[in-house]
Amino acid sequence: MQNLCGILALLLIFSGFVQSARASVQSIESISEAVREALSQQIAEDHDAYRFTIEHIDPRLRLAACQQPLEVFQQSGNLSGGRVTAGVRCPEPAWLIYVPVSVQFLRSVVVLTQSVQRGDFLTPDLLMLQTRDVARLSKAYMTDLTQAIGKQAQRALAAGSVLNRHDLGEPLLIKRGQHVTIEAASPVFSIRMNGQALADGALGQRIRVKNSSSGRIIEARVVQPNVVYVDF
């Protein structure tokens, strides 16, 4: 009986020692949470939706439990998204580690529902909004379907592609070699004449046009299909 009591006493002592040892070690979870909280405070002012991924903290770390709040600072990278490194410092007892973090900024962006070829016109059924990490996208991405509807693809694009302003152009209203009407006006006169386009033209573009009567080449602004206007 005495032996059994002695064994139980030793087990209780050992258990208390283990619990004490665990309590004296800073948990990996507390370090991760400190990083998330600190970076969130910096980002929340400019971004509504974001996500952090703590890439790796060695689970074998045995850092002494900090007696003061952990201090977190950005050691490298920037908070425009992507990979950053956060430093985590304990004032007492003093220790410092670095934690790699992947930052995502989430927004609804315009995406193709099916592939298109160069020259195709974009209609509502070809477009949808989808949440993506904009930190990995060109800054020219679109967030409103109306920014893309009616535009013309400048190159072949696969289904699921995130559209940006460089992928699209205004639809061509005039094609090279096409017969056009040249208009010109001033406060005292207005004229119309026939011509031939020497280049493709979208709305508002200035293109070279040949006057069919005189053979003179002039520069005119595309104002509607088959019509160009000479500015004085």
C-alpha cells in the first residue's frame, strides 16, 4: 500500500512538473494570433476583405513564455499583398523570431465565363464577377461589368481570365480601306464629302483619310460608323 501511495505521489509530482513546463513555453498559436492581429490592424483601414496564411512556424520551438505583450513589426515586404515577413519580439524574457506570412486582398473582379478570340465583342453572358486575390493581379483589373460590356477583345483570352483594361479596346467603327463620309463645319459653313479610310478607327480616334475627289490625305476624328469629322 505504501508503495502504491509513493507511486501516485511521484505521478502527481511529475504531472505538475509537466504542466508547469508547458505553462512556461510560449505557444505557437499565441504567436500566430499576435501576428494576425497586428497585421489586421494595419490593413483594415484600406481593405474590407483580406486573408492571412502563416506559412511556417517550427513546432519544435520552445520559447520562454513572454511576461509582457508580444511586439509585432513588419521586417520585410509590404502590405500591398503577397509574401511579407513579420518579426515577433518578447521584451521579457528577451527573444525574437521571424514569421513568414502570405497576405491576400480579396475583391470581386470581372472574369470571362468562356473563352473569346481577338476581335470578339463582350456581351453580358460572357462576363461575371468573381472573388480573387487582387494582390496577384495587374492593377488594371476591372470591378464593374459595365467596364467591359460592349468592348472588343484585343487578344485571345481563356475562360476564367480576369479582365483588365489592357485586354480590351473600344469597338472599331471604321476599317482600313472602307469608304467613309468626311464631315467638316464652322460657324459659316458645313460640308460633306466622300473619302477612304487609311487605317482602322474606334470612337474618338484620329485616323488618316483620303479625300476621294481631291486625293488629299487629311486627319479626321471617328464620330460614328462610316463617318469622320475634321476639326478646325
